[in-house]
Amino acid sequence: MAVSFVDYHAVELDESNVSDWEELNEKSPDGSLFHTLKWKHILDKSFEFKPCYSLIYRNNQPVGLCPFYQRRVMGFDGLVSLPDATLNPCNHIILTDKHASTVAAALQEYKNIAKTHKLSFMAFGIKEDLARPFLELNTPLHQAGGNMVLDLHQNPPDRIWQLFSNNERNKIRRFDKDGFALHDIASSDELDAFCRFYQLNLRHIGGNPHPFQYFTELRRAYSDRSPPEILWTLLRKNEQVAGGLLALLYSAKKTMYWRYLSLNREMPNVYTPFYYLLWHAVRKAFELGYETIDFGGTPPDPRDVHYRMKARFQCRYGKKYLAILPLSRSFKMVYAAQRFVEQYDLLPKGARSWKIGPIVGDARLT
């Protein structure tokens, strides 16, 4: 009886396999806007990340996408999947085959890629449906939070509105009653206003705002398209800006990705632009025939204010995991020490830590 030969190999992205990349991303249930090469172009134009995109082939058929970037963490150079969580809420690898044999072959190819570049580690996101085969291969996974996702088939706007409290409905109605209106961002002045409040908002919560160049690239790439690929609005009354919202639209997956809020924190307490802006995004996505809204990364704690506010829009929580593959001996030692310190909570109060989240096992996936 003949034994079929299965060949797995990794190939770096180049002009010859661009179509393979885009086709697999569109066909895979795990594909996203953030895995498109158009998004890669925006990152390359806006930041100084060093890309290392590769495809995994099985018998010359693409079965995996590896959107890796070279990054330095704790003094070690390595590869990470889609380099910055604040930019890429969907930072997972894509494998079309979820079986342990395919995962094992992909893991070996990942290691080969990193070793070719003489790197010390790899770290990449894992969606929940890939966690079990990784654990079966004794690959430690760390909890990495998750995304809040709204299914518009199960929860269309009319149902969400009925589930809102009277107080939440009044928070939304107040802006219309007081003469505020939404304006699509179409000029440099409006872009400046959005970015100004976005930067103030990020600094208020201790975050690092993205550079103006990044938003310029977003406008150039997504604004002048038909059908629209971006929802970018300011909520204002004459010259008074209450806030703004930026969401990206990916028609191939019928998914809207809510990305940035730009809030005027000096508005009177009677105004809550967060609710109005998100409600507008939900209605707009539904009108355009979209099926899903990804509300982005959210802490896993139901008591967290962001979790609670998104839950009021009937979002479900999708877990994410992080796989870390130590490659160099020195990184293995540091990584093992880090895990030990975090496991037994031995870090001195106020000391700096590389937070990677707790290890998970089979019992944690049920």
C-alpha cells in the first residue's frame, strides 16, 4: 500500500505568492482586515516595524499565514505576530487545518523562520479553536484577554435598543435633542480635530497615541472607496466637538472593526458620547448589510467598565491566547524565571515585569 508523502514548508511573502495570501485570508474563517496586505502596507508606511511575512504550504497548497514582525522584548530580538495590540486587535496566526499534525508541522516551520534570522523567541496570537492542538503538543499558552464581538443576526439594532435601560436610551437621545449631529470626516480640519481629542483621550488614560501619519495613511487607504471601507465621524454642534469614532469595514467578511474613540472629556457630565457613537456605528453596520462588529480588545473581567459598556450592546466575549516559543538558551532561562515569579507572585511591589498572562491548560479551556 502506497504511503502518501506530506511536505510542509514555509515561504516568505513575495510577488509570486501575494494572491495565495489574500485568497487564504478571505476564505479562512479566521481571516481579518488586519491580515490583509493592504493593512501591512499601512503599517509599513506609518511605523518602523520590520516585517517578516511567510506562508505555510502543504504539498504546494497554502494552509497557513504568518504575519510576523521583528521586535525586541526585554533585550531579546524575536518574531511577534502583528506587532502592536493597540493597532491589531486580531493578531493571531491563521491555520486552515486545526489538527495536531498540521500544528506540529507549522510550529517547526515557525522555529525554522526564526532561526534563519538568528532570533531568540517567537510570540504569536492563538484563537480559541486552535488552543487545544497547541496544548496537546505541550506548547504553553498564556491568557491574552479577548475581543468583544457583536453578532448582528442575533442582535439587530431594534433588539439592542429594547434591551437598553431608559437611562441609556436618554443618554443617546440627549445629543439629538440638544442639536448635536454626526459629520463624516472629509477635511484636514476635521481630521485635526479628531486626532487632537484622540491624543488627549489617550494621554488621559496613560496610553501612547499613534502618530498623525498613521491616521493620514488610513484616510488615504480607506476613505475614497466605493463601497465605503471606513466609518469616520465627528459628533459636534457648530464648533463644539463632543467626540468622534473611527471604524474600519471589511466587506469580504461582512465585519466592522470599531477602532478608535476621540472623546472631549470637558463635556458636561450629562453627556455620554461613548453610547451615542457606538449606537450610530451599530446602526450603520446593520444598514450596510454587515453581520459582525468587533469591538476590539477588552479585559476579561466582567466588572471592568469597558467590558460592561460593550456587554450592554449584547457583545459576546471571544478568548485569545498567546504562544511563546523560546529558542535561544538565554531567553529560555529568562522566560522560565519570569513564569516562576508570576506563578508564585514573587515580584516585589512596584517592580517592573514583562506581563505575559497566566499559563492555561486543558481544564481552563472547558
